[in-house]
Amino acid sequence: MEIKKTCLHDRHLALGALMTPFGGFDMPIQYKGIIDEHQAVRTDVGVFDVSHMGEVRITGADAMRYVNHIFTNDIATMADGGIQYGMMLYPDGGTVDDLLVYRNAADDYFLVINAANIDKDVAWINRQSNGFNVNIDHQSDRYGQIALQGPNAEATLRDVLGIDAADLAFYTFTTLDRDGDNIIVSRTGYTGEDGFEIYGSHATIQNMWDKLIEAGVQPCGLGCRDTLRFEVGLPLYGDELSEKISPIMAGLGFFVKLDKEEFIGKEACAEQKANGVTRKLVGLELEGRAIPRHGYPVLAGDEVVGEVTTGYHGISVDKSIAMALVDTRYAALDTPLSVQIRKKTFPAVVVKKKFYKKSYKK
């Protein structure tokens, strides 16, 4: 399978980035170093290439009804310019993907999906559309995307790119004309800090990236994107959500609106909420500095009762921490457990999944 390149690929190479395949793309893991990039976002501002994400536009007379059919959140409550987070589910409650839905109008929606799932998601979206009067336009190749993240993101957006987004509320977006290119500017973020996403043509995104780098903004790779999202308890598809991990198991039931008339997976989620699940996602704090990794066994005594989904030595909190999927009977806060790291086991305790406080501007 041929590895794809984003429209900023040559910029990453010129900056000496460490590159690796991710989601079918050759992506930067780090430039200066994960710790420095992580701290830049927590204390100042950083810029990410997120052009690998997928975009699908759904329009037509049945667009609202159709998107609500494949999406767990309730877009009927959205205003134009609003954004919602939620999931697409299989009938058994397993997760096809987690995604963002942008509402342009009652008959016009913009879906942002995960890079590794683009082909699967687009096939799924098309397959569910029988009987709906909708047009599905796969636009992933049309857009580049950058994310500007950190407490100084708003000022940088204004001072470097000339975009005043002070009035843009959390989880909303606007469309602007930029030298004849229709761009989307949103305020969501995946790092726990204030942040913006800009979608535009490849040429527009390249031009904006160049201006930001020239102004001294720290380029950030996928390495710190993962450490940042993990510390604030945000899930990564393939780790905390998957075809075998439902949003109810992952503790994301808030984004599953069971009072909606219908959506794919509703019955399974309702049953899980009513009767409970056998496994739950929890936070773990380990003694010492041993680092838990994805797939490491979690034990209660000598019994394996779960496995780590993501683990790091937290950069902002200076603790060895993990998220793990464990048997529900061991999911209560303060439950003592242990994690097997190679041939040794290390004591751990169940804690809240949000290891670091978010600093969104709401």
C-alpha cells in the first residue's frame, strides 16, 4: 500500500522532522522533541499538520435526518456554525469511528473523520444512505488542515495570519474568504488547550504554515499530539474506542443521545446503559517511573483483568499514568491493581481519566 503525503510533507522534511507512517500517511512524529513541543502547547502555542484527517460533506433534503441516523449525538439541536463530537456505531454498539460534525445549514453538513479510517468510513457512510435523499461528497483530497493550539493560539491567529477569532465560541466555526479560497476556521482542539483548526486548499495551508514557522511558532508532531490529548482524557480511535469498544465502555455516554428517535447502534447502547458493561475504561496511576504501553496486561493479584490502551510518563503531571480497559468489577476509583511491564509488575491504582485540567476558552 502506497504511503500518502500531506500538502506540508516537504516542509516537515526541510525542518528535519522525524517521520513515520500513521493512518496511511507519512507524518512527523517530532521536530525539536516531544517534551519541548508538548510544553510549547501547554504554555505558549504550537502548530500541527492535521491534513491527514478526512472530510466528507453531506447535503440534500434528508441531510439532517441521515446524519442523525449514522451519528450518536443529536444534530437537530445544532445551530448553523455549530460543531458536535460523537461516534458512528455498528448495530452491536462497537465504534466505526469518532468524528466531528460541522453544520453549515439544515441541509448541509461537514464531517471530519480519522485518517486511518477514511476508506472504511466513506464506504460505511455510503452504504447507510439507501432511502435517503442525500449527496455524499468525499472531499479529503481537496483540503489541507492545520491546528493552532495553546494559550496564545488566538493572538497568534490574529497577529500572524490576520484572522480575528476572538468572538468564535468553543465548538463553533466560521467560513472566510482568503485570497479567493473559501476556508473554514473552527475552535475545538484535541490538546486540552485553547485552539483552532483551519481547513483550506493545499496552497492556502502551505502559505499559512510558512508564515507561522517564519514567525517562530513551534511545529508539533504526532508524538506530543498524543501526550497532550492523553493527559486530558481524550480518546484515540484504535486505543480507547474501536469496533470492540463502545462509547458506553469508554465513558463517553454523554455523546450518545438515547432520547433521539433512532440511530445505528441505539438499541445496543441502551442495553449497555441499562444493564451495565463487562469492561470499562479507567485511569491508572503507577508507582515509580515505569512506563505502561498499549497492550500491557493489568492484573488484580495474579489474575489478568484488563489491558492498557495508552500509557506514558505524563509530561505535565510528572507521573506514570495510563488509560486501561478493565473488568467492571475493578473499575471503581482507588481500586488497587498492577501493570505487567515485561517480566515485572508495578503497583497501580484506579484514578480519574482526566490527569490534567483542560484550559479551553468557553
